[in-house]
Amino acid sequence: SWDTLIERVKEKVPDAEFYLQSCIYEWYASNADNTQNTVIDTYNDLLIQYCADNGHHYVDIQKFVEDHTGNMATPYSLDQSIHLNEPGCVAWMHALNTYMYVQSIGGTGL
């Protein structure tokens, strides 16, 4: 469905650049089966390839909000599920600002 959405935007704004961001991991207790995060990895890999194939920018938000176990970091979890709390949203905005800064100085991404 990215193709459909992007084509609709391009009809209105032909010169638009597209920045697609990663899906972030869910929060799991350290001993839980985090199978859904494996699905998220697969989605992000496909999104990276989609961006590369179509000349879009990929922004990796996930690495800014994950912990050492490969789950959403507990301090960023609003509900021990998929929702970010205020500090998590600040980390997300920091990731976007960092990405934009790297772009502004001629970098290629994070």
C-alpha cells in the first residue's frame, strides 16, 4: 500500500521526497517470547529494500528506543505494549532531528 499512498501524494506534490520510518519493537518482559519483534524485523528489512528500490529515505527510529534485549526499552513504554510514553516520544523526536541534521550536512543516514 506504500505505492498507492505515495502515488496519491505525488499527484498533488510531484517533487515531494519521502521519508519512511521503521516500525518500533514492542515491549516485552525480558523472559517473554518476543515473536512479534521478529515480524517487525522482517517488515523493517522489507521497508529498507522498498526505500532503496524507490529512491525514498529510510529513517531507523527503532534503535533509539530499543534496549539491550531487542525490545522497546522499559523507560519508553507507556503501557508495557506498543505505545510510547512522553520520554519515548522525546527519543523518537530526537531520532528524527538527528536524521535531519545528518541529511543537512550531506550525510546519507544513520
